[in-house]
Amino acid sequence: MLNDPAFTAFRDEVRTFLAAHLPDDIQRGAARATSVFVDPAITLPWQRILHAKGWAAPDWPAEFGGPGWNEIERYIFAAECARAGAPNLAPMGLKMVAPVIMHYGSPEQRAHYLPRILSGEDYWCQGFSEPGAGSDLAALQLRAVPDGADYVLNGSKIWTTHAHFANRMFALVRTSNEGKPQAGISFLLLDMDAPGITVEPIRTLAGDHEFNQVFFDDVRVPQANRLGRENEGWSVAKHLLTFERGGKYAPGLIGRLERLRKQTEIDAVLRAQVDREAINLQALQALELKAMRGVGGSSALYASALKILGTETAQRIDALACEIAGHPAWADADGQAPDELAVVVPRYLNDRAASIYAGSNEIQRDLIARLLLG
């Protein structure tokens, strides 16, 4: 499939563009990133370059400003970006809230938000988890009380990635306590500079400031900023989580593993471990391509399965990278490791969370069991 002449020509076009337009400083910043969530100081300049080309949102249909690529072209683009060492663009706007705005948003909401997401003018964070509602997201308690044309919000969100950078948040809030917990949740779009919002940093084990706790004290949000109907935000969230969980892991991991392979030439044992992970990635890629064709299972089933396999493969590669970085051959004359190896320990620590966020892998296994076994 990927070797079809038309796709080969497309791959060459992407490869040529990346060679000409991916700046060295952005490439190096991506190599030294310790998380899949790269700081906007690196990603936004790259997003502006891609936006000028019309390639900032590969998954978007042409009617909303995307390139209108098919699934295979999107997959090839992701693989070539990873191969070239381009940074991942922040997913919260482009890949998470944008699809639900397209699906659930009013014409006015689409016209306002989508161009700003595409250009990078709006930088988004996700307000889902709370101190008492993580994997059990339906237990959330951030209260949104109607008051005239607004909701008044009180409570907090936690583990909010890049809230300290964001000027927008999409959030799940509780608008009713009647019925089952999922029935009283609404989906809001809000401004992070609204009075009453406080962002407090959470330092990770890796020493990074990636996460935050966000506090809401009588924060007013217009009811016009709701996506979907009141108390029906759970359906909106399920639509969004399909995009968050069902990402394409193999292209980025293949690119990373190939860069690590260059550091194993003098150690046969490490080289064999890289080869073993390369085989696992071929299997993961085959499953992703099968999911793209919609063969043999529902999108929800594939999303959960790929989330498990992708994150656990990434964690194994992290562990392998630490072994490679610990080899005495990798210190250069100045005692400095190559960029790809200089950050392996914080990346290893950061990616411990990958099997927890977007619904823990244990929850995903439960979902798979229910889908397959009833």
C-alpha cells in the first residue's frame, strides 16, 4: 500500500519540503524535548511554516482549511516528519478540540475557532481530570451553575498539560447531579484569561513543568461557549477521546528508533534489541494501517488497542534508549551525549504517564473486553 507509485511521489514531495524548510534550531529543539508535548516556543514557529504551506492540519478536511489528504497520505506525512526530526505540534487544538468543533459546533463557533487553531493564534489545554476524577472521569465535580447568559464555574482541574501556555481551554463541567453521573456533564470552551482562573504548576518526576492544577473561583463563561446541548457533554467527550486515544504511534516511534539505531553500531546486543523493537513496530504499523481501512473492528476497539500498544512500545523504547545512553562509547570529547541521548532519562520518566493519560491502559483493556466479549 505505502509503495504505490502515487504515494511514493507524495513521500518524495514531503521529504523535499522538509529538507528545505525544517530549520536546524527547531529540529534540535525537538530532539531535546523530554515529552510528546513540546513547548510552543518550538512548535508554534514550525506550525506557522506548515500553515503557510497548507499542511498544519493534515487530518482536517479541505472545507475547514486542511489539505484534504487521505489516510495514507496523512500517515506518510507523519512518518516523514518523524524521520526528519520535526516536532510534534500541540494536539489539544489541532487534533482534539478541532474535530469536535467541526462535528458539534455551530457555524459561528466553527468560523471563530477553527482559523485561530489552524494559525496557532489560539493555544489550547484540556480540562478533563480532577483531583477526584481521573480514569473515572464521570465523577468530575467542577460545577457550572447557570446565571443569566453565563455559567459560573467553581472547582478545579488537574494534570492540565500546558495550561500555563494556553489562552483557551476545553472543559467538562457538571451542570446537573440528576440521573447517572454521565448525564449531568456539559462541554465548554473558555478563555484562560477570564477573571477567577488560577494556574498552579505541577513539577514532574523528570523535573519538567508540563502539568498544572487550574482553579476556578466564580469564573463566568458564556453559555454560548457550550458545545452540544446542556448535560450532553459526555457524548462530545467520547467523540474527542476517540481522536486522543486513536493516534498514529508507529510513524514517530519508527523515526525515533532509527535515530537510536545509529548509536548502536559498536554493540551487537543493543543492535539486536533495536531490531526486536523494529519488528514490534512493523506489527504496530500493520495494525494502524488495518484500522485506517476499517477492517475487522470498530473505531473504538482500534482506538483502545492502539493506545495500549503504542504507549507500551514507547515505554520499552525509552528503556532501551537509557541502556544505549549508558554505554561508555557515547560520550564525545566534551563528555556530552548526542541530542537524542541527552534527554533519555527525563523522557523515560515523563513517558511513565503515557499508559495513564487519555484513559489508563487498564481501563482500555476493560473496554476491549466489553467490546469483544460483551
